[in-house]
Amino acid sequence: MKPIIETPRLVLREFVEADAGDMFELNNDPLVIRYTGDPPFASVEATKIFIQQYTQYKTSGYGRWTTLLKDPQNRHPLAYLGWCGLSYNVARDETDLGFRFVQKYWNNGFATEAARACLDYGFDTLHLKKIIGRAMKENTASIHVLEKIGMTFEKEFEAHGASCVKYYRTHSQHEDYRHRDL
């Protein structure tokens, strides 16, 4: 599968059926899904069906992407880290940045690196006007990533019976942020 996004350490590509085992394990770790509101997958087979029926790539031209650790010599991916990507919500008419990583890879900057690359892709390649990020208020690690990549706090709201926060970044903010980093 051709990469969608590459960073110095990561490859992001579309989900494939071969990801099902890793994705099943990811979504069955209680600490990983603790703040998502999502139930775990019932089986590896159910995960394969999810992958087969995932329509975001066709309907909006983008979606969540499998995130892999790159070999230092850029040969083959070394490890499945989780996923990161953009998802278009038709009902809200907004594009959401989301990420979920295998616990043993937390605190290595992978979520920040992947999320930053997804923002670049969303604004530079897809020419999106605005990208949002949501997290449960208790999920301080995800909120830290959203803030670290330059997203702006918008509001608090309730979802899944929990207090949540919403952040955003506009195309013009992205350009300003990028020039500030140079």
C-alpha cells in the first residue's frame, strides 16, 4: 500500500485487512479506548469487516490512516503504532483530527508527529479551511497533543456522558504557525 504521509519516523497509509490483528489489539486495550466512547472490537474478524466497510477514503478522499514506525534505512515499516488521521463528519460539516496509539509507544512523540503531519496534509494537500480536534476533558495526554500542534481551544461540551473539549485550527492559523516555526 502506497504511503499517504511520511515523516522522518513514520509512514501513514490506508487501513488494509492485514492490519486487523494489530487494530483488534489496539481497540481492546482498556487504557487505549478509555476516553474514546468506542466499544472494543468483538473479534479480529469483526475488525476485518470494519476495515472492509470503512468508506471515508472513497466518500471524502481521506480518513484515519494506519501509522507505522519507519525503518531507519526507510526499507520496511518496523512496527504498527496505531492510527492517526482526518475524518469528515457530514452531519457537522467538519473535519476531525483523531489518533489512537498502542500503549507501549506512548510518550515518544509519535502522536504529535503524526498529528502535525495530518494537519499539514489537510491544509496543504486537501486545502481544508478548518480542522477540529475533540477529546474528553480527562484525556490530558490527547489535549496536550492538540495544544502542542498549535490547535486553539474553542469550547467545552458534553458527549458520551462525559465532559469534552473542542479545539480547532484554521488554514490561516496553520500558515501563521508554520512561519513562526521557521
